[in-house]
Amino acid sequence: MAKICSVCGKGPGFGHSRSHSMIATKRRFNPNLQRVRVLVNGVARRAYVCTRCLKGGKVEKAL
């Protein structure tokens, strides 16, 4: 599964994990995606949407 929001296109961010000795190892910060039934052109479809889009009302949920 691609970790990309289908509404805003938000994807993972990259950075470093720092240990106690400050050794840097690569890591990724994944967005909080939820699989939701969304109305797309009047048709209900399942899509991965980030929680910021859900809370912001950018998505019309299908019931």
C-alpha cells in the first residue's frame, strides 16, 4: 500500500532516529491514513485518507 492520502497527496516524511549516543539511522514518518468509504463523483469508493482531511471536512463520507 502506498502511504499517500488520496485527497491532499500527503506522503511520508523522512528523517533520522537518534540513539542515546546520537548515532543517526534513517526512518520515515508515515501519515495517519484511514481506509474510508468516500463519495467520488456520486459513487461510493474506498480510499486512504489522512486524518487531517477527515477532521477538516474535505471528504464527503458515504453511508
